[in-house]
Amino acid sequence: MIPFVKRFEAAVYVSACVILGGCSGVQSPLDAQGPEAARVANLFWIFAIVCAFVWAAVVIVLIWAVWAKPPNSREKADPLSVDEHQDRRAGYIVSGLVGLTLAVLCTFTIASFLGSRGLASGEGAIEIEVTGYQWWWEFKYSDPEPTRTFTTANELHIPVGRPIKVALKSGDVIHSFWVPNLSGKMDLIPGQHNELTFSADRPGIYRGQCAEFCGLQHAKMALRVVAEPAQDFEAWRNQQLRPASQPVDPQTSKGREVFERSACILCHAIRGTIAGGRQGPDLTHFGSRQTIAAGTLTNTRDHLERWIANPQAFKPGTKMPQVPLNEDELTALSAYLEALK
């Protein structure tokens, strides 16, 4: 038998690991990687410390009330007697505690308001239009020069140290944009224009998630924010501005033919081809993305073939239909999409 002390130490250790496990990682609001996220994390710690102090004070008073004995404990007190001095003192104590509670709540409210206002500011920011759909994300990078505006999906690239201003829209139901390491969350509401500004202090890949239940596959509506040095971001942006790469071998040429004569062109767009659909993600540079179907699968040839063959098997309820293709067509199409770097 394991001694009780050892079991207690093990329980404390495991509990601490579980609790502290939420303090870091690619999707943790307590592992702030930007000033906006740091503001939210600081609010959390302030609230937690104050609430812990209040909880401890209440517990101490309760223990004292249970174990403390009245001054004249040997004498049997008259239950109908009234001590006006004691009642007056108790009234002062209760009034003081009520006032202190109101002061703490007002302080919390003001701190939350000021923290939220900080999330909506930012001058000289890169403007990106974010549209949420069931169950994927569309990112439109705006530019004063129309030819430098482009659209991508599910993977948001940003330069480190520069403010990013996202205009949030919804194409169907209410969604919520939340990248815990970089900012607080903001809702995407049909017919309403919301904005959120954030920035990243250091390079990295940060996972985001729709934080408002939006249907069957809400849990699989993820996004990735790739924060990179300015020169790497500009190189990526210039690459995204180019039309889709042309097939370089018979297999990818066949894959393009399969894509253009199938139902794929009704929903997806690939710049430089006849495909101009707007119901699904833009696939112009699909091969350069890290995941498929908003983080559902990693972007590999095997996963891509299986996804195209039967998307409902991985994301039940998704609006992508099952396209009837034979094995050769499926292989050629996946090779073409993989080559779209």
C-alpha cells in the first residue's frame, strides 16, 4: 500500500500539472505573445488574486464563527436578550463590507472596460477582412492598390510587431474570432461590423478557434495565425498575389482538367483558371497551407485524397459534397492541388 502522505503528494503534483498546463501553449490566454493578449492575461491575474483573497477571508471568518466562544461562555445566554451596542457594531461591519464589495465590483468593471477599449485601437495597421462561414474562415488582405488585394483561407499570416486590424463579418450565423495567445475574442454577427486589433511580439504559429457555438462542426472551425518577420511576410504576400502555378507534368495537367470539368469549380476559385466559385475557400495557393478543412487534417497527399473522396467522414455536415471520381482522377486531382504552392 502507498502511504497516505505519498498519495497526497502525488495528487497535489498531478493537480498542479493539470492546472498549470493551461498557462502555456499555442492556444492559451495566459501565454500572451502580444500586447493585447497581455492586457487580457493581466486582467485575469488581477481578478484571480482579488477573488482568492476574498475567498480566503470568507473561509477564515466562517472558521472563526464556528470555533470561537462567546466571552461569557460559562453563563447561559438569554436567547431573547438584545445587545444594542453589539448590533450597532455588526451593522457597521456589514455596511463596510457591502461598500468594499461595491468598490471591488466597480473597479473590476472599469478595468474590464479599459482593457476592452485597448483591443480596438491601432494606427498604421494592416487591414484584413475576416469572414466566418460554417465551418471555415476567409481572409481578404486589402490594399489601396486593387491589384495587390487577395483572398486566402484558414491560415492568417501577419508580420511580427505590426498592428493587425481585422474587420469581422459573418456569412451565415454568429461566429467568434479568438486567438488566445494574441488577443481577446470578438463576435462575428450577420449584418454587424465589428473590428479587432492585435499584434504579435515574436514569430510563431498560434492556434485560433471559433468561440461561439455555430453548429455541428463548431469544434472543427479552427484557424492558424503565422507570425513571421517582416521580410518573410512580404515574401509570402508577394507569392499569394501570383496566379496559380501551371501544371509541370502529365499527372498535374490531368488533375487540372479533372478540377475544371467537375463540380469543384462551382464552389472554389483558382486564379489563372476558369474556376471562380465563391461558396468555398479560395484554392489558388492551397498547397502552401498547413491544414485541410479549417484545421481538421494536416495537409498531406493521403489526407487530401481521403478528404476529397469522402469529406463527410471527417467533418459530418460540411457543405462540401462528395464528388464522384475514380481512383486515377482522385490521384491526379490531389497531385494538382498539392502543387498549388
